[in-house]
Amino acid sequence: MLDVLAGFSTITVVVAVGYLLAWRGVLDEVAQHLLSRVAFFVATPALLLVILARTPLSGVLSPMLVASALSVVPGIGLWWLISRRWSLSTSDRVLGSMAATYVNSANLGIPVAAYVLGDVSLMAPVLLFQLLIFTPVCLSLLDGEQAGLRPRPWTLIKTALRNPITIGSVIGLVISVSQVHVPELVLRPIELIGNIAVPAMLLSFGVSLRLGPRPGAHGSSPLIATLVALKLVVQPLAAAAIGVAFGLHGHELYAVCVAAALPTAQNIFTLAMRYQRSVPLIRDAIFVSTFASVPVIFAISWIFHG
């Protein structure tokens, strides 16, 4: 459990550095946008390419993958139903759906899998679903509305194939499936660029906390509370119920529940910055869910292990 707390404290420190740099005037809104663009167009695609290229698919296509995928459905459905009371665009609703269900499976999920679950590969089903299905669909909807296009199937495919995050994920999956040997001379520079992704996201996030509206401003508190409740209550409960329905038990069911209880991923904030939609809301939902997820994960661990 101390290692889980260490993972959360690491994120907090980097975000705090971004906040302090903005407070001292070292980083401004231009720098914040630059960090987000570097993360979106270059670093994140490189990171996902390397992760998927090195992730063996054996054992990933399992009931755990199905349970992880289906656990997002109740949260998304409830969000679209509840958000009707607010005047939100399609892009706002799509980003809200991601904030309510898209877990931090990389920079938090991997340490949690290593130190809480005892096996990093248990996070692979979640990572695979989010990168290859959830993210491309959401990005296609965001790109489609920005371009004024209806979300038709062919439109979704075309917009997805033009998105750098999707491209990086697909290349990584092709390398993994084909088992092509990529020379380290090629892979290491890509990995080095990918290592920029998480620090850039966190620093940009910290700058936003200093320069953007204060958390809960503009009457967004009900929206934040809704998103956090969907993320940390509805999704873990849905994951538990679906996991049991698909025959999961013991450590596998525990892994699915812990993965569903992870907080909203920081890269959703990068998407909000990229499309300039719901930036304060997504920022605050990530901020609150990150800290609130700690007692939730501890509670799940206590339920399963006493």
C-alpha cells in the first residue's frame, strides 16, 4: 500500500512543480498549450507505440478484457442521461464520458498493478481496450464535430486514422501481433520521446491549476461531483457485477475492480486542451478523482483481503 501512495505522491509533486513554475512566471498559458500539443501530437503516440509493441497479447483477450470494456457502459449511459439537464455540446459530453470512465491505466495503473495486484500484465486488458477501441471512437467523435461532420461509420474511421494517438496505437499493436523484431536503435529514440508524455501532461495540468479558474468555479461543482461519482462508485460496482457474470473470481475479479477504481487519466485533460472544450471541468474531475481514488482502492483491497 505504501507503494500505491508513493505513486500518487509522485504525480502530486510533478503537478505542484507545474503550479509553482506558473506562479513564478516561468511558464505561462503559451507554455501550457505547447506542453499539451507536444504530449498530444508527439509524445503520447510514441509512448503508446512502445507500450503496445512490448505488450504480449497472450492472455489479454480474456473475460477480463470483456469485463473492463463493459464496465464503462453504465457510467457513459448515466452521464449522457444526467448531462441533459445542462447545455453541453457533443464534444463536452464525449469528454465527460471519458472523464467518467477512462482510467489512468499507464502512469498510475502500472505501479498499482505491480505493487497492489502483483502482476503488471493484469493492466494490459484495460490498456488495450482504451487505446484501440475507446480512444479512437471518442477522438473520431471530437474530430467529427470540430469539422462539422456527422459521426457516420466511414467518417469515424477516417478521422481515427488521421489522429496521431490512434496511429501510434495501431503501429504498436501491429508490431506486437506480427512479432516483428524492431531494432533497439529504432525503438529507443521513440521510447525516449514517449517518456516526455506523462511529465508534459502533469506540468501542463499544474499550470492550469494556477492560471485557470479555481476548482468548482462557474457553477461546475455539480458536474464535477457527478463525474467523480460515476468514476469511483458506478464504474467499480459495474466492473464487479460484470466480472461475476462472466465467471471471474478471486484475484482476477480483484484486478478488474481495482482497475475500474483508478482515477481519470491525465491525458483526458490533454484532449480537452487540444479541442478547447470543458478544460476547467476535466481538470477538476481529474484533480478530485485522483485523491478520492486512494480510499476507494484501499476499501476494495480490504473487501477482498480483509
